[in-house]
Amino acid sequence: MIGFGASELTEALALLSAWQALPLTVLVPALGALLILLTGRWPNLRDSITIATSLTLLWLVLPILIDVAQGGRPGNRLVEIFPGLPLAFKAEPLGATFAAVASILWLATSFYGIGYMRGHHEENQTRFFACFAVAIAATMGIALSANMMTLFIFYEVLSVSTYPLVTHSGTDEAKRAGRVYLGILLGTSIGLQLVAIAWTWTVAGTLDFEAGGILAGHVSEVTVAVLLALYIFGIGKAAIMPFHRWLPSAMVAPTPVSALLHAVAVVKAGVFTVVKVVVYIFGLDLVASSTMGLALAYLAAASILIASLVAMTKDNLKARLAYSTVSQLSYITLGAMLATSAGVLGGGLHIVMHAFGKITLFFCAGAIMVAAHKTEISDMRGLGRRMPFTFVAFFVAAISIIGLPPMGGAWSKWLLALAAAEREHVLLLATYMISSLLNIAYLVPIAVRGFMPAAGEGMGEGWRIREAPMFCVVPLCLTALATLVLFFAADPLLAFLEPIAPPTPEAP
Amino acid sequence: MIAVYWQTAMAWLTQLEPHFAPLQVAIPLIAAPICVLIRQRRIAWFFTLVVTWVTFAIAVALLVQVRSSGDISYAIGGWEPPWGIEYKVDLLSALVLVIVAGIAAAVMPFARVSVEREVPNPRIYLFYTMYLLSLAGLLGITITGDAFNLFVFLEISSLSSYVLISLGRDTRALTAAFRYLILGTLGATFYVIGVGMLYMMTGTLNIADLATRLPALQNLRVVEAALAFLLVGVGLKLALFPLHTWLPNAYAFAPTVATIFIAATATKVSVYVMIRLLYTLFGGTDFFATTGVDEALVGLGMVGMIAAALIAIFQRNVKRLLAYSSVSQIGYMVLGLALGNVAGLTAAILHIVYHALMKAALFMAVGCATTQARVVQIEDLAGLGRQMPVTMASMVVGILSLIGVPLTVGFVSKWYLLQAAFVAGDWAIALVIVASGLIAAVYGWRVIEAAYFTDAPEGRAEVAEAPLSMLVPLWLLTGLCVLLALNAEWTMTLAEEAARALMNGAAAGVVP
């Protein structure tokens, strides 16, 4: 479907070649950040630059998507850091998808962020938008990197650039949270992931992402187990327990940050890296045959359930959503650890589906905070009558997160459950199902009770609409709508992703 | 007319070219007493500036010569080695010469404002005299091929740096200098005892000559003892972990320019001497394998990396914090050189270069902050991220490099050190390396948090950005910290070639 009319589209929009666009996807947001800093004195101009940059980024990602859909694997190497280890980009289906999701949602968040930051009278908006743009540049770098070293570099840039966003308010509480955030993310990445990368380089002699993996034939069973554990725990952004504490901590950030970065860019960079490592560093066979893979799958399952249970106990909406994210991220890690085609594809699909669903939920949380100044769920009863669009969008997105049709989340959960069934792990299959039930329990009541009368009010009270600013409401309606569209668009998306893990590798 | 002058100058240079090796040391050495005669502080500064730049140019020329036509050997006074004193430049020493002379040259533009602020005006010319002497000493240590001549230069550089430190305004600088004097003299004495023992057994002082004679004598207890004396002596000079106690106060209370120069060069040159001892002087013997020297150094290196970094966390004085960080980073170099494989030695050599750059940049940034805002403690940095954005940005780069974050030079050397640990097949070492980086993140983050996420104290006067004469050298070094990481190939090839040459030299020596 994407291939249809590609050449006309290319011509009409004057698109670049994919290989040209690749490094620019990092450079353009980075330059945008610089311009934002320089124009900080004129807020309207500054915010226009944010929008213009995100539109340019979409324009850059489009040719990459088209090329990858047509089977191309565009690449571009910038500089050789060490002999044989370049800073290089290469697009493949999973990365292109991640890049597309992040850039589309950045556009939505830019609008939303402008509405939110102004509506909430936040300070230091220039630093905020500049760091945001740097974080997106890093995300693009992660999505489109050609080797593990490039990915690692951008992974670290992402950690550091989001620190000022987390501690935005500058309070002592924010600073403490920021320390936990950076401590865990830097600690795991330097302490474990870097060791794994250096070891991989020593045994395999390369760090390039290659179909089928680069480790096969170079390592013993034990080494695979140790390396896999180092990678999975070292990728702290995937928030597998016990390295998940940074994510709830990050919730002190302004809501647009929680929405795009801690529901999409940062956390998805984590699970994206997990999938990437499993598919292109280890290769599915190596992970499937490793006992450590299975052990980590069970750990991910435990993560799913425990995080869901913790989410139920949280009354603060953002905290509840954060634990829900921890749980949903482990869905993807579990899928990758199952190391079947369905597991990996389901994981890839879930990156997309969960992104749209969760960002909508966070947008709603922020809209409620801006319009009604409420953060606790118990105070939100009856609020839906004032903010019907927000609460309907919340409901739609919640259905998608739970994984019910007709929302996009249904497909990814279906594939993930299928993977568990294929590997004949009844407990893991049950985990997926029980967790869905828990999702219902902690998400749906928020939306439903929003439409119930607040305590002390009769049903007859009128519906006086007092929504958040349009800049906030329109983006969240659109992303909610997108979860619906994705239900029907899942097939072409799956076809796009399929080359990373073809269902029957033996067939010619 | 100009063309004629140009030609004459070129002809002159061509004539001088074979004598670059002795000139490398002779120029700053002779310039030092001239500086005393000048007395006027501005002229003394300018004179020193010119001398350091010429010295740097010679160092670069030597590196080019070595790259194009191989090792240089120069017999001082025409007395052929091993009888006379030999100056010997190979790839490793050329690299160290460039970094030492380069730092000395880069610091000079920075020095004018900073020194006038921190050193009593009537003594400024003495400061520059000692600076030149110290430079001459360090270059001499690096270039000489004679074990006793090395001791002489070691003393020249040490004595002059005691004076440099004691010129600080803070009276604690005097006790710090005295402490350094006692321990430094002990170190030098140990070294010369070691050299004496070797001379007693072999009758030669030339390092290359010693290297060929020692394998035959390696079973003798005296030679073993000599190695022990030499290592402890050099260990004191390079502040190897338990022998580091002179360093923190010396760095903290010396005038900033002295701190920059000593921190970036003196310990590095001592690490160079240790490499020379182990890989050239004793390269032909199998001491490395049989006496447990390697294990001892690996162990001390690792303990230093962790312990000094932990101590750094609890420092309140910025310069002391960076000083303990230096002790920790020296651990990296010692670990690298003691692992006994090419990757490790490469990492050590790379870290000599890189750490010189980043520590010089960091101390320069502190110097800017001290000059402009009287920063001494970490809390004093509050709000400076906004008020001195250029200086503080450089500080951030420096700290990220200390941690070893990708895209900074610190990452490159750490990457090689990790490789070395895997090649050596030792897991624990790899973990210690990353753990040390993480502790660096903790102490580094305290500085960043103070500068960027704490508001300036009420009532402090508006702070201006440092003058260009300070910012340009600062960013020159900071820029190198990033550029050399973006394209690590250049420094890496040099370091790896040097490491291979040392290894091969050592391996060749085994066969008599």
C-alpha cells in the first residue's frame, strides 16, 4: 500500500533520496534545537520553529519509509570512530517504523506542548523545547543506526538530554527524581550494556546489525546466556524489573514530556533496542535455544503482572499510567525473548500500537491537569461532563491498551499471545490474558466514572463544556482516532515489518 | 627582500633540523634564566609564550621526523652511546613530547590573566621561570635515553614544580608544596638507588644498552631489588594509588596555571617513564611474568580507580575533586600498561594523551570560574551555568569525558581498556572499569548539578564570562576532546603503533 504511487509522491513533495535523508533526520532536529535556543526571546517564533522542524522531519522520514517498503535498505556512513567501527545509519523495517512513529507523534506533541506549556504557565520554555528537539534527534539516531556503537551513542545522548526535561520544575523533589532517572539509565547502560557491547566486539569483530545476527558461531552457550542478560538488563530504558524505578520517577516532568518521551521515544527506544539486539545481534535461533532467554521471558512476565498490580494501587493518574507503561514494555521484551516470528513481529507492532494509545492517555492526563487542575483519579469523578472529548479519547485509547477490537492494540496482543502459544508456555500465555484483565480494571473505570455524577450532584446537572485549550484537545482526539485507524491498517503495517522476522524462514 | 629573509631562515632551519632533539630541551632550559633577567611581568609572559610555542613546533617537527624516517638517536656532545648521553625519540616519546609541549603552549595565552590574579605581582617573573624549567625537565625526561640523565631531569622538573605550587596565594600552598617535596624527593631517591644498583651490575647507564644486558642477569636478587626501587620511585611520582597523598593538596592550592600544567603533564610523563621501565629497560627480561609485578600493578590500578573516585565524591573543593579524579584516572593508565597486551598498552598511551587534554580543559574551566567568580567550593558554582555559559559548557564536556560517555575521548580509551580486559580474559577487570566510570558520573554530576540546576545565591554581583584569552585555549582543548573522539583513528593509529613497537621490542629482547 505504501508502495502505491510512491514515485508520484516523491516527485510531488520533492523528497530526498533515502540515503541523503538518513543523517538529516538527526541533524535537522539538532539544528532545530539550536534555532530554538537562539529565538528564545520571541516565544511565537520559537514555537513556530518547533513545528517547522517537526514537519521537516516528517518530510525526511517519508522517503526512508518508501524506500524500505520497496525492499531497499538505504545506508550512510559518516565518520569512522575506530577502524571498522563507523558512525553510520541504515534503515530497516523496524527502525523505519520507530522513526515514523516518533516523528509523527512529535508533531502532535509539539502542538500539544505549546498549548500545555502556555496553559500551565511553565517557566524555562526555551530550554524545554530545545531539549525536546535534541531528544528527538537522539531518538532518530537510535532508530536508524547501522551498528550497536552508533545506537549506544544516541542512546546515551537521549538519556542525558532528557534529564533537564525531567527536572524541569527545579524543585528538590524533581532533582531527586532526576538523579534516580539518570542514575539508573546511565548506570545500566554504562555498567552492563557497554560491557556487553565491548564483549560482542571482541568475539564477533563487528557490531553491524545483520540479518541472522553476528554472534552465531562465535560464542558458547554460557557466553550467550551472560551476554543476553547483560544486554537485557543493560537496556534500562526497556524498564524490565528490577530496573524500572526510573520511569515512575520521570513522571515529575511536565506532561508533554511524559507523553512523548516516557510513553514513546525513551521507553520505545529501550524495547526497540531489545528487539534489535535479539534479531540482529543474536539472531532468533540463538535466543530461542538459550535457557537464559526463557528465564528472562519469565522475568518479563513477572514484570508485566507486578507492574499491573502496582498500577491498580496508584491514585495519581500519571503514576498509574507509568506503571501501566512498565507493564506494557515487558510485553514487548517478553515477545522478543520468545524469539519466534510472531513474538518479534508482535513486539514490533506493539511498539506502534502502544505508542499511540499511551500518548493519548498522557495527553488526556495533561489536559485534565491544565483544564481542571486535577491529578488524582479519585477527584476526577464527573469530570467527563465538563471534558467530554478528553474522556472519550481516554476511553478509546484505554480500549486499545487493553487490546480489544476495534482498536489497534488488539492485533499486537494477538500476535504476542500467539507466540506464547507457539512456544507452548501456558503460563506466559496466561500472563498476557490476566494482564489484559488487570488493564481493564485499572483503566476503564477512570473513563467511565468521569461520566458519572460527582459526589453530591444530581444526574440532571447540565453538561457545561470547559475543555483544555484547542492546542491540547485536537492532538489527543487525533491520536485517539489513530488507534482506531491502526486496527484496520494493521495488515500493511505487518507486511512492512515482516522482513525482519519472516514467519517461515525455511520456505524458499 | 622578504623572499631573501625567508630563504635564509629556511636554510637556517634545515641546518638546525638534525639538532631538533637537543634543542627540544635546550631552548626552554636556556630561556628560564633569561626570564629571571627580564623581571618585568608582561614581557616575561610574552617571552615564555614565544618559547613554549617554539618548543611545541619542535615537538611536532620531531613527531613528523619519526613518522617519516624512523627513530632518532642523538649523541650529546658527539659522545657515542652507550658511553655518552643519548637522546632518543621513538613514536611513544615523540607523542608524549607533543602533548607536554602542546599543553604548555596552550596554557600560556590563558596564563596572563590567571597568573596576575593568583600570583603576587613581584614574583610573576619567577613563576614563568619555574614554568619553563619544569617544562624543560619534563621534556628531558621524555627524550633522554640515559637512565641517570633521566634522574637529573626528574629533579629539575620536580624542584621547579615545588616552587610553582608554593607560589599560590593560599598559605596552605606552602605545606602542600613541602609535602610534595618530601614525597617527591623520596621518589627520586628510590629511583636513583634503583639506577645505581643496575649500574653496579652492568656498568652502563644507557637504557638501550641496559636492556640488552639485563636478560642475562635477571636471576640476581639485586636486579629484582632494583626493579622494585625503580617502580616505587616512579609510582610515587605518578601518584599511584596508595602513594598519591601529595597530589590532592598540591593541585588544590597551587596557582591554577600551575595546576593545569602539572596535572596535565607531570603525572603523564611519569606514566611514560613507567612504560619505558617495564617495556624497554626490563623489556627483555621476563620479570613481568615471573615476579608478579603485573598483578601488583593491575591490582593497585584497580583499587586506585575505585577508591580515589569514591573519595572524590566527598570533596567540596572543586580542584580537590578533580585532583582525586586524576588519581583515579591514573589508575586506568597503570591498569592498561600492566595488562600486558597490545590493547591495554594502547589504552594506556591513549589515556595519557586524552587525560592530559581533558584535565587541562577542566582545570582551565575551573580557572575561568575562579577568576571571574572566585569559585573555590562546588557550591560556588551555583547559577554559573547561566552566567558563564561558554565556560560551563566546556566543563560539561570535560566531565562527560571523565565519565567516558561516547563522543568524548574518555570513551575511546575506556573502550580499548575494556577490549584489553576481555583479551586478558578477566571479567572482574571489565566490571571495575565500568564501575569506576559510574562513580565518576556521581562526582561529575555534583558539579553539573551545582552549575546548572542551582540558582545563584542572592546578592552575588553579576558575573561576566571569562575573557577571550582564556576561552580560546579552553575551547581549543575542549574541542580536541570531542574531535579526537569523532575521529579517533589518528591518535589511535599512533598509539597502537607505539604500543606494538614497544611490545615487539620487548619480545625481540627475550631472544638474546
